[in-house]
Amino acid sequence: MKLGKDYIKEQEVEIMLKNSIPQTEVRMLDNEFDAQLRAFKEDLSYKERFRRCTLVDSYGIEIFMFLPNKNAIGGLLLKDVSGGLKSSRDISKATNIAKIIKVGEYIKEPKYNVGDLVMLPYTTVTGVLPNPQHAMYHQLEDSNYQPVMDDEIPKFIPTFVATMSNNAWLPPNEFEVDNNDFRTFYVHPDLIIGKYNY
């Protein structure tokens, strides 16, 4: 059993290393978050994508999706929320930051302009929720009725898909987009909390 000065020094070094790694990871994630947010803000591809689309009394928004493993060396194949396989580099997390991509024609004196970053309620956008379709398919599982189970229906879905899918806003030519891939929505001004100055 070691109890000398060298052993104590080894333990101190181990503790310092363990404590420094998470802090380094957090700083790296913060830097990566800022870099991706800057690129998201500067991306103007929505202008061409929605050039023929208008809104009446709503704002068109695009949710900022953060890819925490975007620059990871190598990638693992993991199941995503929808049950499909994705590279760990492609798995994204919804944030409560969105970009205004269209202003409704009848909004007088809009508070937000195209290109502004805004904040949405945190619980409306981030995390995952139980999928109501999955629950519906499984509610009769223990009864005499045996429903035909669809393995494609995920148990959980992204929160913004569950809460905002009725407000998904896509150009008409994008008719084969999976619900889990919605990123653009129309929202009424009262859903927006305020500007995110970046």
C-alpha cells in the first residue's frame, strides 16, 4: 500500500486532470457553439428557398440546431430520436434560438426583422417528448386486440416537433420532408420571447 509523498502527488495530479478535462470540453463546446451560431446567422440560403412564399400575420423562423460532435475525429453510428441510424457527428440538438426568415405582410411595425436572432420558450423547443403515435400504437398491446406494430415509430420525438409540427412551414416543393427534419416554422409574435443579440 502506497502512502508516501509520491503517491499523494500522483493523486493530486489525477484529480487536477479529471477536473480540467470537463472544463476544457465545456470551453471547446462553447467555442464550437459560437462558431456554428455565427455560421447560422450568416447563412442566407433561406432567401432563395422561401422567395415565393409569403406570410400574413406571422413570422417565419428557422430553429438553430447545434451539432456538438460536428468536428469529432471519426464518428460512431448511433440511433437517433426517430430510431434511425446517424453518425454521431450528425446528431443535432435543438436550441431555443431561431432566425427570422420572413415577416408577415400584415405585421405593422414589426419588432423583429429578417435575419434577426430571437429566443423561443426553452421548454417549447429543446429536449424530447414521448411520441403520441407510439403511445397510441402501444395502448392496446396488453388487451385481446393485437395491433399491428410499426417498428419505424420512435418512442420519443424532438420537443419542437411535438409542440410545433402543426406550424411547420416549408416551400411547396419540399413535400417529402420527415417530421423530425422540420426546422422552419411560422409563429405568431407572442411565441417569441425577445431578441438574441449576437
